[in-house]
Amino acid sequence: MDMSELNARIEACRACGLCRNRTRAVPGEGCLEHPLVLCIGEGPGEQEDLTGRPFVGPAGQLLDRMLASVGLSREQVFIANVVKCRPPGNRAPEPDEVRACLPFLREQTRLLRPRILFCLGATAGRAIIDPAFRVTRQRGLWVERKGFYLMGTYHPSALLRDRSGQYKREAYEDLKALRRKIDELSASTQGGG
Ligand code: URA
């Protein structure tokens, strides 16, 4: 299966109740040629549901600025979500919805072959890193598994609500760690392994 076939399956999916309220499914977008980084959010919000594109609302604009702060653009990474259809009222997806949708993220990962899975928020951290993932405790820590480097940080929506600025400062530390890992992996690839 290639990415366009996968996208067509996602758009036609009726594996859970989220399909009933969707305007559009949101498969994901970005670099299709082995991006080093796959950014994983929770699920589409209102703007994403209307456009079929990930992270285009307020959280997405912040994500763009976060990536830019360490010299990355949307075009250099791939951006996807744990669930591909909008949960009503932007609630967190239920475990059965996550279970129904995860095979799509797995297939995206198989096709894209990223080295880093950068998890935005607790839903992605729990789905990808650890079922008991807590952002405040486990953010910024690399986990190496099956050839992938996994890290979780705050979801941009949480940063939009952060009054004290502490989460933003910590998220910036995580982004700098992401940058260092990218540089390390790029250097070892250029050096022939
Ligand atoms: N929040 C997410 O988790 N994903 C999006 O695509 C948009 C907002």
C-alpha cells in the first residue's frame, strides 16, 4: 500500500463512531521522503476537520513557530495525529477510538520510516511511548525502541493555555533536544553509519 491508498482508506474509514461527525478525515501531511521526524498530535480540531489538514488552527500556528524555533519547517517533517477524525467538542479520544485508529499511524510510520517520533501531548505519549505517560514527568526523555527515538513534550494547545510560561520554557528545551538528535542522526548518516 502506498500513501495515497492509505489516505483513501483513512478518508473512507468507519471503524469507530468518530466518522459520524467528521466533515473530513485528516490523514496527515509533510515530507513523504523519509522525514527524520514524525510529529504526532492527538486528533483534528475544528479547522483541521474543515480543511482535512493537520495542525492548521491556533495550535498548528504555534506548532509552526515551535518547529521554526529550532530551524524546522512543516515541509521537513511529517505531521499526523493519533486519531484521524475530530472528537466532538475537541474532547480527548476514547481508548477504543485510539485502538481503532492506531493501525493507520503504524502504517504511516512503516511507509515514511522516520527515525524520531515526536509526541505532542499525553494522548500521543500514551499511544506511542507508555500507556501511563505523564507529560510533566516524562517530557523531554528519549526512549529508544525498535530503531526509533521517541520523545514526548507538551501539546501546543496546552502551551496556548500556559500563563506562567514554564511549560513554554520546558517545551523549548525539548525542541532543542529534538534538534540535537536530528543533528546527531544526520551526522552519523553522512559519515556512512
Ligand atoms: N490538535 C491536534 O492534536 N491535532 C491537530 O491536528 C490539531 C490540533
